[in-house]
Amino acid sequence: MDDLNVEKILGVVAAADFVGRSDEMETLIRFARGENGGGKQKFSGFALSSAPALGASELLRQIYDRLSADESAGGTAPVYFALKKSDETARQAAARFAQTFLRQTIDFHRRRSSSSNANFLNDAFAAPNSNEIVEQVSGERAFITNCLSVPLFFAAANKEENADFFVMFDDLHEVDFLIDGALFLEELKEIYGRARENVRFVFAGHRRFLFGAVKSGGGAAQNLETLELKPFDFAHAGRLAENLAEKYAVETGEQTRDLIAVQTAGNPLFIENLFGAAHERKTNFDSFRRVQQIYADEIFGGGIAKFYDAILAKITTSPEIQRNVVGLLYDALTVENEKAPLESWKARSGFATDEEFYRAARLLNTYEIVRLSSNLIEATNENEILTDYIKVRFRLETSNEPRALVVGETMSEFLKRAPQTMARFYRKSSSIGLRGLLSAFACQKIPAALLDYSVFADQLKGVSEKEILKRLAAVADTEKIDLPQIIYTAHAEAFYPPISQLVERERAAVAVGFNECKYTDDEQTVWIAAEIDSKLEAAGEVAEFWCDRLEMVALVCNFLEYKIWLVAPEGFSPDALETLRQRNAIGSSRRQAELLANFLSIENDKPDEKTRADEFEIVVPVGEDGELIAAHALEEIARRHSFTPKAINQIKTALVEACINAAEHSLSPDGKIYQKFTVEKDKIIITIANRGLRLADKKAVEITPENGRRGWGLKLMRTLMDEVKFEQVDDGTRISMVKNK
């Protein structure tokens, strides 16, 4: 069955609309089916961890639907069970699991018509343990054990039928709300630590809970593979926004789509909240102002506010204590902005007992509202949405400010912040990734030209890439320098927060390690690196300014032996290089850093080649020789990217033909032809689109050159280009043409 046409059983989202988790889904489905590259599984189960609201539950429900739709003989029977606070006790949760297992397993086999499945159902109803297993047991622990063991019993009883089960335990962090929840978790780990190959499982929940409670101890914890769900990256968040825009009929531009993707930090729940709210208010996302208005509504009482309200309600139902907690969070985010002793929070929180406070602190940590370390607590200040929620709630409930004042000032702040948010994102996207680059240092020998700009400028500046690679490969080992062994890296602001006022988080890093792979005090070293801005070669005063700032990091952190590394777009001037030499610093150009990353075979968290391709867009009017203007622009683009004169002429001719076809057959209502030219490493992709009649709805007419302007049509286009295809659109026609180098 086509995965996109899978019937919805447990899934909330249609299979075709579920985006961004294809790799994780493929990993878990292969595991569920017992596939592991042709070999046996090396682990008994997965721990699926994620931050709150990243869609782990929907991923598991989608997997359930796909496995249920598997029509292969036998098949793996999926079981999905989510803990709920309403279970109240471990006994009730265990009993509900046994019932859920039986119901879902029977439903799975009823969908199959083979005699073996009929025998399985007969055995299931006839086997005494299907009824007696949860009733004829004395003792709380024994009851829980037997309920949770039902899949193992069924797999053993139906061994000859090759009964396979894939059991998904979701929301395990909810055990904190169950009476005897610790017993439930202990038994779960113990039982599934004994699971055999025909009972595979997933433990899913909030990552901080799983790390502390599930992956520690014995039983299944000793043989769990971790799979962590991360927020959607920019591309997947944008795709989700496009899908939701269509689902909710909300018009969205590229700029507003990108703002939503960045501002929500790729959180699928919050993205859907925004589009759902826009649909309810009959608002389109056609400007930053519209987006921020809906976002403000969400913060002041919409879905985002309800999400955080629900978390605080789980911690305490007391309005007074909730206000105290919000006040503590507000102070931590805006005034103190540093770690505080747990005792100080306990004194101000208002909880009646120490037990209640420490439980609340643990839950705040699980839901990533705060971060606990030893006896210290700090707010999660990198979560901008949480910060907005806390500020608004504090001003309304604690400071008792007029709502109109808070709304007006908050809206103004959000709108001012929007372009700044995108500017930070653009700079982040263009950064080299110094932290990742430093983490790859492992005592390798490298040509000095990869690191020292003075050597690069003397030997390789102005040389073609092919020649650079050739010369670097020819450098003898005796002429190479040694990199340190880096054992730990972090963004510089983690060591010295004030540095964030000068440079974006991703553009400065600190790396701790050893010279020459000798782990002694004498060889310990720290590299402090920053990517700086300069239109030309950085001047001496620029180099001195940044050396002063990075030396402050070393001074505050008491680094005795350190090396400063600056990376500027165009390298450094001679006087800057002299300044760097005197300060025991190294200067590199961006090109050197990129070559170094390639030399070390680093897979940076960067867009792939296709995403980074050069893209050009042009809109021309129908008629009036608009296609000739487009052809001239395309010629310049193709020449710039080293296409041959013959290929350029073929591309231009095909473009003109496509434009003429669009002009003569579309009956375009806006009289425009939209063109996009995408240049990748080895090809150029030309997309021609117009509104009006769809060429797919009418017989394609081959045009003959009866008068001067008319083209030869599709046949000629296919002859000239390496690939020509029509893309599915609802209105008009879109043609994609590819020409390889």
C-alpha cells in the first residue's frame, strides 16, 4: 500500500500531510519488522525521546497506521498505548494496557483473512491467560507484572504462528502522576528487558524524564537504543507551514512562512496553533504584522497559552502558587538571568511541604520550563516563546497592569522583533559553524595554508579550486602542522555570556583539548574562535579589537594556555596578521575554513547542495517580446556558471519556446509568465509557470513555424533539453526543464 494513502486509525494527521519525520519513521518501522540490514537486532528496544510538543505521539500513531496497513503475510501487529494522568494508579494503567493490547491485536488480525490469523484469534479467546491473566492474581505487583507481560505471553503461546508484536509505550513521563508510578516503571523495564525478538518495543516520553528514569537501572534500560526527535529544521518547518496554509485556507507568503518557521523554532504544535488561529479569525499571513497579531493572540490566551497553562496546572492547582512560580520564572528570565539555589526558590514558591516543591521542580525540569543541575535551578531562557508567555502572564496576573497596555506594548515589541529575528537567522545560516569545525580537531596533520592566512595568501590566493586541491594534496607531511585533540566544545556565550552582545551564538566557540594528544597539564590548551565581519581584508585595529574581546573570555574563565582563532570573510591585511602573530592568534579566511572542513570531512549542519544552489526569479508580461528579455537574462546566468556556448543557445531556445506556448495557450488572467532559474553544481533547472488554462486539460498542440514568432513547441524543447516535464498544479501550467553541463 502507498504510504501516502494509509487509512487513518489512530493518526490525527493524514499520512500525506505528515512531514519532517521520514528518517525516524523509517528507522522505527524497519525495527518493528525485525529488519536490521540483514542481521539480528543488537538491542531490544528504542527509547524515543523528545522535548515537549515535538510530535512524538503523532509519529507513533502514524507508525501504528502504517503497520496496520501492511498486507504482507503475517505482519507485525502494532500496539500503541499512552499513559494518562487520568489512570490515577499504576494498577489502573496496567489493566488498561492489557485491554488495549487485546483489542488492538484482535483488530489487527481481523483485518487479515488467512486461516493462520483465524487460528490466532481462536487461540487468543480460548487461552485462559487472556482472561485469567489480569483477574486471578493476588498482590499489586503481581497484577501489574502480569498485565504488562501480556504481549510476551501471547508471543510465546503463538510461536508457531510467527506472531510478532511491536509495542509502543508513549508518554511515560506521566508516571509521575500515578500512585505507585515508580512501581509501574520498574516492572515495565524489568519485563521488557526479557523480551525476545518477536516482541519489539519503544519507550517514548519527554527526553529529560527518559534519560533520568528509563535509561538508568537494570532490565530493558541496559539494552535500549536512543532515538531523539529534534525540532523541525527550517526546510521541514517551512513545508509544514505550506501544508497547513493549504489545509486551513490561509494565504501565506514566503517571507511570512519563513518567519513562522524561525519564530516557532520548528515546533510543529505551535506552527499548527498559529494557522488554526488564523483560520478561526479569517486572517491571512500576508505580512509580518498579521503573523505577529495572531502570535500575540496565541500568547494572550490562545493555544500556546493553553499549552503552558496546562503544564503549570499539572504542577499545582493553586492559583496563588502558580503566580509565585510565574514570578520566579519572570525574575530568572529578566532580572537575575542566572542560576539560583533551589532553596531560594523553595522559600518563595509557597508550597506547603518540601516534597511538593521538589516534585514541582522535577516536573518543571521534565517539561523544560527550567533546568536543574545539582542544587541549582535556572529558567530556560533560550525558549523565546516561553519567555513571551511568562512576561505576559506576569504583567497581567502579578503586576496587575491594564490588559490593553500589555497587549499594545507586547504587539509593538513582537512587530519590532520580527525583522531582527529573520536577520539573526540569515546570519546564523551563513555562519561557518566554528563549534562543529573545532570538534573535528583530532591531532590531524594539515597543510599550514588551511589555517594560516599569511601562507594561504602567499601560496593559494587567486588560484582555482581544482589547483588548490591539487597543491594541498601534494604538501609533504614535514611541511604540515598539527591540530590539537579537542575533547569538548561549546558556544562562547556558554563560557562568557557577555560575548553574546558582540557576536551571534553560532559565530563564536570555545574548544578544550590537548596539544599533540598528550593528556598532561603542560599540553592542555583552549582554542577560542570567532567569525568576524569585514568587507575587505580585516584591518589591524579590527584584529586587535577581537583579540581583546576573546582574551577577556580566557581571563574570566582562567584559561592559562589558549589560542585565539579569528575567521574573516576575506582574510586579514598584513598589519592585522602582524597583530595576530604578536597576540599568539591565528587568522583565516572563510575560504580556508571551508577547505579545512572539507579536508577534515566534516558534515556541517548546512543546507545540501541543492538547497544552496543559486536561484533567480523573473516575471515577464505575455507578448511584447518578454521571452527575449528572459532569454537574455538566462544567457548571462548560464555563462556565469560556465555552460558552453552551444548549451546556452539550446537553453535560450527552449526557454523562448516555453514562453510562447504559455502565451498562446493559457488564456492567462494576469498576463504574466513566472520563471525561476536554479543553478546547481552540474545542471540548471528552468521552471516556467503561468496562470490560466492547464495544458494537462487539453490536447497538447505541436506548434509549427508558420509565422516568425511562433515556436516549434514541446518536441523541440525535449530535443534541446535533457529533461522536460509538466508539474501538477491547480491553475495554469508549470513546466520544468533541466540542462546538464
